[in-house]
Amino acid sequence: MTDTIQIAIDPELRLRDEPRTGHNRWHESVPPAIVVADGETVVLDTRDGFDGQVTSDLTPGTFDRLSFLPNHPMTGPVYIRGAEAGDVLEVQVVDIEPDPFDHYGFTVIAPGFGLLHEQFPDPFIAHWNLVGREYAESPQVPGVRIPFAPFCGIMGVAPDSRFRLEVTRREMELAGRGATVMLPDAREAVPADAVIGAEGLRTIPPRENGGNLDVKQLTPGSSIFLPVYVKGALFSVGDVHFAQGDGESCGSAIEMRARVTLRFRVHHGGVAQKHDFAPVFTTTVQPSRPAARQVGTIGLSVEAGENHSEDLTVAARRAVQSLIAYLQRSGYSAEQAYVIASVAADLKVSQVVDVPNVSVSAVLDLDIFHDGGARLLTALAEG
């Protein structure tokens, strides 16, 4: 094995000012930033998911300065020697470290985005102080301490032209039916190449090539297996989170800059032997904490007096709304409660067989609260 190599970034610069380090569109023509061997370890610095636009002075009143077009700056691509179309790329997560020179993270409620976007039309921001590899605290969400549980929100490989065109076709069809879809848009695209900007896939949705999966179990010690579409795989990473609840309900986690250590393994011919290969992962099982207590709210696919048969989205929405209501009764504002749900509550599919009503639970550890959840338990008991 050769010595560890690195893509370092200047934290004072936006991606557009340092385009050699990364990109913010998926396209097979994005040139590699580095070349590594099969089995080699790399260290990749990453920008936060808003590309440095969110700073400690941002307030709800200054949200209009944010642009969502450059979101999800990714570090890469990494060209892995020996990887060919039809192979499977295994990416081993060796370590994730918050930027050692920066102790800032943030969570935003952005108008028009998130599971409960209709209920939360106004912007909100929580600024977090990141205490090393221990916990995060925010003056905007008092009485809460969120344990360090890092993972890479985005890990993916470049599409080939055939897959990219297929994705564009199906997403344009969705948009034509009135769905919310972010179609290719050259504005603020990196690299500033006319073809890549006009054709490149946006980064919000995950796809078969990986991307914005937001799987919180992809912590150090885990591996993700991705289908290879182009020679060299062209792997990229970004949108690293200090912590997140399963579901990322309000649309953002505790976002941060980070340093990620990864190792690559190429498994030859794996995709050719599978139909519709999608990303899979292995992860380490976190040791249980017998003394930890949890609360959970259960959402059914029933809303406003109407059954929505076998609709998990409705059930998830109802579970989060119920959790927010109890958190409000324990003293938090609706916005603070929504943030807590997004960064700490896990949405779990409880059952999908008891038709017509499927159910989703929103589960929250009580030990994130300074009072051990006493106020929340009181609110639950009082109904």
C-alpha cells in the first residue's frame, strides 16, 4: 500500500473558488481530482452542505442571501485504478473528524423543504457548538446535548451517459406531473463547464449511483457498495453530518465541515451478475445502553379524518407532528422541536402489513436532554 494521499481544501474558499477540489453536479465528464490504486487509503476534506454560505451570523431575517443552486459541494472525483463499468466499488469508512480548526455546525429549516414544509413556512436556524468528538449544543435549542455520531450524507460514483439520460427522462416526467424535482440547471454549477452545467444531475435525491443517501449508519467502520458505471468509478463524497436522526425530518442535520478517511476495494464483475443493482452497506452495531430510555410517537396513515391506504409518508408525518406537539408541551417552540426531531429522532417503520393503516414511529433518546427528559415525560403523562 502506498502512503495515504489527500485532497485538502481551503476552508475560507467556496467550491467555485477552488474547483480543482470538487464539483456539485453528477456528470461523467467531471475530471478526477486524484488517482488512487485499488486498496489505497485517502483523506478527503469536505465542505458543509451549503458550501460555506451559512455562518454564525445568519438569522431567519437574512435567509434570502442563501442560494440552493451550489448546495452539496462534493470532494472528488477520485479515480480508482482498475475499476471498470460493471464492477462494484466498496468504500470503507475509516474515520470521520470534524474540521479540527472549526467548531461550528448548523441546522436550518428552509421554507418549502422538509417533511413538514407546509406546517413550517418560515425559516429557522440553530447554530451548534461542536465539542470535538463528543457532543453538540446550541443556544437556539437549549437544554439539549446531541452526541457525536458522524456519517457522510453523500457518497456516490459518476453516472455514465446512458444512466444520466434515463434519470433526466424519468425526473422530467415527474416534474411534468407536478412533483417537486430539481432538474439540471447550469447556474452556479461547478465545474463551470457549459455541457456539465446543462446536463449534470442535481444532488438532492439519492439514486442508483449513490449520492445523497443520508444513511446515518454509514459511520466509521461501515462500508458501502456502489455500482461502477464508468472507468475509474469517479467516486465523490460530501455533506458530512455531525449527527442526524433517521429521516432528517426538517431537511438538515447538524451540518459541518469534516475530514474523511476512506479506503477503496474493487470487486470485479459484480454488477453484471445482478439485476437493478442498488447501493448496499454493512455497518458496525453500536453497543446498546441499557440505562438509556427512549420515547416514541406512533404515526398512522390517517390524516385529517381520511385514510391514506399504505402511505408511509403520511404515517411518518403524523409521527413527527405528534413528537413536536409533545416537545412543545414540554417548553420548546415548534421550530426548536422540529430541529430536535431532525437531528435526534429516528423514524422507524413499525409495520407495513396491517392494511390499510401502516405505521411509523419517531423514537427519541431521553438522555439528550439536560433534565433526562423529565419535562417531556410529564407532557406525555398529561396527554
